[in-house]
Amino acid sequence: MASPAHVLLRGVTRIYPARAGRPELHALGPIDLDLAEGEFFAVVGPSGCGKSTLLELIAGLAAPSAGEATFEGRAINGRVPDGVGVVFQEDASFPWLNVFDNIAFGLRHAGGGATEVRSRVDYALEFMGLKEFAGAYPAQLSGGMRQRVCIARTLVLKPRLILLDEPFGALDQQTRLLMGDELLRLWRETRATILLITHALDEAAMLADRVGVMSARPGRFLDVVSTGWPRERDSRIVSSSAFGGLTSRLWTLLRAESLRSLGHAAGQG
Amino acid sequence: MSRVGRIRVLVLLGAVATLEALCRTGVISSFTLIAPSTIVVSTVEILASGRFTADIVVTLRNVAAAILTAMIGGVAIGTLLHGLPATRRVLEPLFATYYAIPVYAFYPLLIVVFGLGDLPQIAIGFLLAVMAVVINTMNGLDRVPAVLLKAARVQRLGPLATAWSMRLPYAAPYVFTGFKLCVAYSFVGVIGAEFITSSRGIGYEIAFAYNNFDNRVMYALIFFILAVVTLVNMSLYAWERRLLARRQR
């Protein structure tokens, strides 16, 4: 990576202090990570390894217990930095607003003028295939469509870093593949840096330039695997032989950790 | 109209027709109740005569003031307490017993504080109504999903903007339940207070008619109040249905 780190983590650790009879919990780290500008980085790991905690630390939704995190050279101190967008696994669409107003929400709060809001929301509606649903309410949409609304709401703010926390976790396999294609298209057009948290190895292998494989809690990177895919790619790569080898390698790295997180001894079962 | 709606209307019409028959045949004495048709005629006559217009205006104005202050105050107090969990923990047991307090017993105190005008009646309406809004506002705010609050932080909303643009809109259906109760309690509070010491207003005129065995006026005013409250509640109900229709998955 010749370009300077867009996101940089050094020794980032998250420890939840003992509270209400529960012992101290070392959730994450220490973690070191460099994300280059415009890179698509995926994180996989066993359940409860701290993947979402890592995303929250980078998003500024939580502060690290130790270590340093920076975005574009500026420290992230538990406040969401300007230029960062987050898409969550859970449905975060606003049920009281129609699709247009959902997408326009952040722009309006940032003080965008009516003309600018309309043009940027129209673009996002078109880009995410939501144009016909501009006046619909989230309750009238499928889970996949609601997630598109949330992605459009992030996209419209032109983030330079997009953090995705298992955004397709609740969707069926076919929809996930198609949404993956849309995400790749979005990544190419916006040239944003993307960090994707996922539990699906095939999703990580298909979408990312590099995949970070995390250990069981406390989560650390066991390895970072380069996928070697060209920037112009889509879900058809899942049928290539290289894809099978890649997911197999990721699973080999992850299997023992997944068993450990489930309470089994590594290597058994 | 739906089948249930038709049945509802039929039951209502049947009850009114039965009452009409019982009154007309003398089974129910006119000292106790006058026939529903007579009540309607009396109501129209009384409204047309303008005899009670000033009282109606006073009562509706005071009820509106009680509703408005209870809605604004209730949402503000509910939001504030939701943001102050320690204070809420201290006060919450008191909320549970709030409606066991006979608010009317404080009427003399309210007169000392607010004087002899309309304010004590508005205060009673407010006191009866405000807690329903406070409790329902807090209930709604408790249900805002954590992911929406995270989304608010990602959109860089401050605490006030989050409360106004995120928490309250999400909690709106619950707050609305509080508003419906607020309207009912405000009518009860203000008209009840007019019964006790006021010298004007619909409550006072009903009590005056009752003391003078003037059933035509008494029932006409009761019917008028019933009609107004039903109309207001039906409007709120229709509005609520529209609000909920957008959100039902």
C-alpha cells in the first residue's frame, strides 16, 4: 500500500469494565490496522469476537480503552468524524418518514438547500433503484428495500469512509448477492473506503480487496488475506475456481477460532 | 361501512329507540330522563337561542387551554425525565399512585394560588391530563430502538435534535395515546371543576339546571358535551389510524 492510511488503528483495545456483578470483559484487541484510501476491506470472525465493536470504535460510536484510532490523520475520540457513514445490520430506516424523506434526513440536518437536497436524493434514489418508491413508507417495503434506503441515506452524504455492519445479514442468499453487486457498484462510483463486517465468508471473499480474519474474543487479526480481484468485478466471480480456494483458505483460518468461540476445544468436532 | 361498524350503529340505534320507547310510554319518568328525541330538539333550540353561547365558549376555551398546556407540558416533562434516569427512578413510584390523588380536593388551594377566574379550572384539567401524557411519552421514548439512536449519532445530531427529530417522531404513536387520554381528562377536569365553584361554563349550567329540575336544559347540555367529546375523540382516532397505517408492516 503506497498511499497513506485512510484509517489507522494502533494497539486499539476495548475493555468493558466490571459492572453490576459482571466481571470485566476484554472484548477486542490490541488491534493494528491500516486501510488505504478507496480500499474495500472486510472483517470476518467468530460470533462475539468483537467485529461490531471494532466498527463502532472506527465510527466513533465508542471510545477505545487503549490505543489510537485515526481517520484522515485526525484522532477518532468517541465522536463520529465528518465524512463517515455507517449502515447497520438492524433496520435503521425511520418508520415515520417516506423513502425520500428518509434519504434526505441527514442532508436537511446538515443545512442543505432544497434544490441540492432534491438533486442528491434523486440521484441516490436512481442509483439504489428506489425511484418508484420515493413516496412509500418503510413499512411498505421488504427488508432488502429498507436496507437500500439506509444505504442511500448514507450514500447521499457523500461519505469518504463507509462502515457496514453485516448490512445483508437479515436477507436471503439471492438478495445478498444482488445487494453485493450494488455495493461494488457504489464503491466504484463513490471511490469511498469501505469496511464491511460480515459473518459470511463468501460475501467477504466476493466483495473485498482484503479480508481480515479475527480470532475469538478478545478479537485480534489472525491474518489479513488479499483477494487479488480486479476493481471491476461482480457476483459472477463466485463461480471462479479462485473464489473456492479463497473461501477455503478463510475457513481454514477461521474454523478453529469458531469452535473455540462455541466453547469447543480447537481441532475437535 | 364495515360489518362491525354496521353492527355498532345498529346497537346504538336500538339502545336509543328502546330509551325513546321507555320514556314515551312513561316507564321512565320525565323527572328522571326525557326522551332522546326531546333532548335533541332541546339541544338545537338552546344552541339556536344563544342563551348558553358564552358558557360554551368559556368551557371549550378552558378545556382547550388545559389540553394544550397538558400536551406541551406532558411531552416536555416526559422527555426531560427520560433524559434524567436517576430523577425518573425517584419519581416513578409516585406516578403509579398519581391518579389515586383526588385532585378536586386541592380546589381551595388552587383558588388561593390562581384566584377566582378560569385558571383554577384549567389547572384541574391540566393536573388530571398531564400525567397521561408524561407516562405515555416516557413509554414511547423507552421503545426507540438503539440502532436509531446510533443512526442519529452517525448523522451528527445533538441531544436536542435527536429528541426532536428522532426520539419523539418514533414515540409519536405512544405520545398520541397520551394525547387521547389528555383530551378526555381535560374535559372531565374542567367541567367537573365548573360544577363545584364556578359561576359560568357548561358544568355550572348543568349543575344549575339540575338544582332547578330543568331536565330539558340539563340533558341538552349533557348531550352537547357528549357530542363534542365524541367528535373530538373520533377525529383523534381517525388521525391515529392514518398515523399507524404508515407504520404497520
